Amino acid sequence: MDGNVIAARLRAQLSFEAPRRLLVAALLAGLAGAPGTVLAVDDPATGRAPAPPAQAATGSDGASSPNVVGSNGGRGDPGVAGRAADATAIPASPGARAFGQDGGKGGNGGSGGVTFRGGDGRVGGDGGKATSKAELATGTNNASATAGAGGNGGNGGTGGIAAGIARDKIDGDGGTGGNGGKGADAEATANNGTSASATATAGNGGNGGNGGAGNSFAPTPRKGNGGAGGDGSEGGDARATAGNAAIASAAATGGQGGQGGRGATSRISGAGGESGVAGTARALATGTVVSIATATGGQGGRGGEGGQGLVGKNGKNGGTASARAMGGVIAYSLATGGRGGNGGTGGDSGALAGARPGDGGNSGNGGAAEAISSGTQLVFAFANGGRGANGGSAGTANNPRLRGSQGAAGTGGNATAQATAAGTNAIPSIAVARATSGEGGFSNEVRASRGTADATANASSRASFALATATAIGQGGQAAARSQTRLGIAVLLPAVQATARVPARSTVSAETWTAIGENLPDRGRFSELQSGSMVAGMPTASDVGMLTVGTPHVRDELKIGSGGVVYGAGYLGAAYPGDGSGLASTHDASADFEFDLASLGDPHRLRLGLLSDAATAGGFDSLSFSVTANGSALQTWHFTSLTDASHMFNDQVVNIGSFLSGAHSSGTLDLGLSFSLDSHTPLQGYNIAFLIGAASPTAVPEPSISIMLGIGLAFLVARRYWIVHKRNRS
């Protein structure tokens, strides 16, 4: 995938405040200049890449017997297998492009002579494998491998008629359709140099041939049997690897499974052919500046259609996809599971009274998708599970009371996305993970369940902000976000965390943000989140002033603006999802601060200022809020009334020091804040603003220096919501 396309997608998906957008835009400018899967020439003499080869030879059709008493129709010849291709880059031409040859189609069976059987169709040729390598020490390395598709199987020949002297005999049976040829694997490897790009595209599996018709010239009792359809074949697997370069890009696409052949209708009809297994896709990119990996699983094969009155064959599952972008300032991974194959259509009932049509075949599930990215500044991971296919349709009935059944629909594929941004300097780090499971297919107007979705985002930075956003859309799973900001020295295990569980069909988002000495994000972000925690250490004077407007009690107790010190400030919030079904659910959020007591001085001076609250749709059904020290509860409050909660969280001070014992006078103090919100109403939510400080600073001349050298703030932000949500669709 071209870097400009990826950059455009990210700009459309990201949503930050204006200053953050400028930063993101600047970093994305580097991504927009990254090459995608551009293929260089393979022949330095001509300056041209090799052309794809023509399809391998088709197998000859079987000979037909004269329309007199004779013999069975001849079998077709097998399709010729495609040639494999192997390309390696050379110094004068750093691009290597390999094309595997498509397999030839299998020959059709010949027609049978009088009363004789039609010939069988033959197997299609396998596709040719493609392997490409570009591993020169310097410059640009581009490798592309496109594997050959399997040839389709030949159709079965028609059975001969019973005519003339053979009128008292049975018509000939139809021949069997040939199986499809296998789709070939593709492997591309590009390493070294300033940029490395690898693209692998596997071959599709060949379709099965249709069964030959049993001749129906004679009356029904003497009709020949229909031939069975041939089986579809498997799609090839794709592997793309690019690395050891400043810019590394890898893209892999699995082959589609072949479709089963159609069974022929006759006195005794032929069964449909089996479907082919989908190919898998794996892409790995390990760049030092930019890493881009995309993978798409192949579609599952469709089941063959049954002959008259027979059930359709089942479809196959979609292929799995794994994309990993590991390393660099920017890392981007996108994995898409293959779509499930449809079940075959059942055979029609025919004209006979009382005949029942065939049921449709069951459909394949969507393929699973896994996207994993790691880097230092901008890290994105997007995983989309494959869609489950609709159930195969029943055959047409001549009697409405004798209808067939539609096949079962396939479930959606699971999705897993993991993004880790581990900053090593004062530049912000952003990690975004989004997992969207595949939707289930339909059967009898009822949608099958979608897959699970798990999204995990981790971001860390030194002395700047760290933002982690995780979104999960699925039937189950979770969204987890974790952020941490380290000052570089004397900071003890800093971290922020948010976790959201998705046990029912819904969309949930968790977001965490931490920084030192920066303004907090817009509080309006909570309108888009189910759980969030945003915390700043050493908050700016402007933020402290804004947060404490209308809080005279807090300002007086903590001596805001008159000698007091504020160590941290932030927001905690949770909300019921807007697409929730109304089932009760619990949402959690938390924030932790770790203090080095040797630098802090007397911990009994610590105060928690509860500044303000904000509620939507009535806020909550019930709420609990607690303060902990080193894992032990100091105090817990419970609310069932929004009025009571608003009284607690507006201009109130909690004397944390009064709860602390001698055990908290030295070492490390892990001060935790958490609340748990129960709700059943869509968009119902509640969030609070708070700060932690002391009425007077420690006995160090410069409060800010004291914090920088010894406080050790850790922000464990947001252990987020549990969602129980069920949405019925028909």
C-alpha cells in the first residue's frame, strides 16, 4: 500500500485538539513520502520488468463416441501445471519481480456413446509458485512475487442417449467434473538499503468442473444419472517480509479458495463439489524510520450447487491475516481477514409432485485478523475480521409447502490490534489500536454473531505527552489503553491505563493521556469515550486556574496561588455506549500517582481536591469512588443519587494525610483514585475533575525543581468499563 494512501487514511481517522493535529501532520508528512510497493525493473539491459507468462496449456478434451452403440466418452487430459518463478535482484537492477504461471484448465470429458457414460473432466493444473528476493547492501530493494492460479477443472461429459435399437435401455450417465488445481504460494523478501519493499500475492484455487448431464431423452425411469461436480482447490498462502532499511513496506494477499462444481440434474442427480480452503497472508516490516505492513486473507471457496433435490455443499472459512510493523518512528499495520465462502445452492425440486428441493449449504466464517505495531512516535494498528457469508439458498420448490431450508450463516472473524509507542525522548508518543470484528452473515433473515474484538494501545514518553487510544467493535473482547510519562530521572514506574470489556455487540473506546507540565486535553473528549483517564503532572498555572474557578474551598485549603503546590491534576470518566441495548453494565476508571516520599517530605500534607463534575442522561444508576494507598483502601463512597454525588465532587477537599499511617512515611506511596459506574441507559455518563497537592511545599527552595528531581509521578490512568450489551438484529 502506498504511503500517501496510508497517510490520508490516518488523517481522516485521527481526532485531536488543534495543537496535536499540527504535530501529527508534521510526522505524517514523513510517512506520505514513503514508497509503497513500487516495483523496480528486473532487466538492466532493457530497463523493463518481465511480463507475466501466458497461462499453461489447457488439457485436451476427451473424445466423444458416435451417437450409436459405442463406448464411454473419453476422459479429458489434465491441465498442465504452471511453471514456478524465482527472481533475485542484481546490483544493476535492485528490483526483482517473479510471476508464477497459471495452471492450465483441465480437459472436458467427451460425450458417451449410446447408453454409455460421459467421460470425466480432468483436474486443472496447479499454479506456479513465485519467490522473489531483493537484498542488496545499499540503495533501494523492491521484491514482488505473484503466484499462479490453479486451473479450473474440466466439465464432465454428457451421457449417451438410448435411441433406435437401444430404446429399451437406460440413457448414459454424465461424467464427473474435474477438481480445480491448487493456487500457488507467493513469497517476497526485501532487505537492506535505504528502503525495502516486498509484495506477495498468492494464486487463487481453481474451480471444480461441473458434472456432466445424464442424458434425458428417454422417459424418466430410464434417464441416466447426473455427474457430480468437481472440488474447488485451495488458495495459496502469501508471505512478505521487508526490513533492515530506513523505510520498510510489506504487503501480502492470500489466494481465494476455488468454487465447487455444480452437480448435474437427472434421474439421480449429482452432488455439488466441495469448496476450496482460503489462503492465509502474513506481512512483516521492520524499518528503522518507517514500517508499513498490510495483510489480506483470501476468501473462502463457495460450495458447489447440488443437483435436483440435493443439498448444496458448505462454503469454507476465510483466510487469516497477520500484519506486523515492528520498529521506526512511524509504524502502521493493517490486517483484514478473508470473507467466508457462501454455501452452495440446493438443487431444485423438479416437476414431480411431492418432490422436495435441496437445502442450501452452510457458509464459511470470516477469517481472523491480527495487526501488531511498535515504534517510538506514531504507532497505528488496525485489524478487521472477515465477514461471515450468508447461508446457501435452498433450491426452488414446485410446492410451497415443501420448501427447503437455507444453510447456516457464517460468523464474523475475530480481530486483534496491538499498538505500542515507546518514546525515548521529549517528543510526544501516540498509539492507536482499533479492532473491528467481522459481521456475521444472514440466514433466514437472522444475522449470525460477529466475532470478538481486542484492542490494546500502549504509549510512553519522556517529559512530553503520551496518548493511547483503543477501540473495540465486536461481540466480545476488550479495549485497553495504557499511557505513561517519565521525567527521565526519579520517576517510579509511571503508567496510565484503561480497560474496556465488550461482552456484547457494541462499540467501546478507551483513552488515556499523561504529560508533565502541559495543558490537559479538552474535557469534551469524554463524549466519545466509554472510559477515560487524563492526568497531568506539574499542571500548568493556567490549567490550575481554570480548574479551580468556582472552588473557593479548595483554593483556600490548598493555598492555590499563595504558597501551595499542585502535584497533579486530571479527569476521570466513564459512560454507557450509545449503541448499547439497555442491559446493565459497569464502567471503571482509575488514576494512580506514585510519590518518592524521601523527596516529597511529609505525606500528611497531601490533599485531594474534588473540583467539579459533569453528567449526561442522568449520570448513572449507581456510583462508587475510592482512594487507595499502596493497594489498600483508605476510604470509599457510594452514591445512588446524582445530587449526592454532585455535592461530593464539587469544591470538596479530602485530607489524604489524615488516613496515612506510619507505614506510609518512607519509601514509595502509590496513591490511587478510582470510581465504578453502573448504568443501563445509552449515553449515560459521568466524569469528574480533581487535583492533588499540598498547602505548603516541601523544604526545598524551588517547588518545580523538587518535583522534577524527586516526586516520581506515575499516572495509572483508567481501568475502564465493563460493558454488557446485546443488540438483536433481524
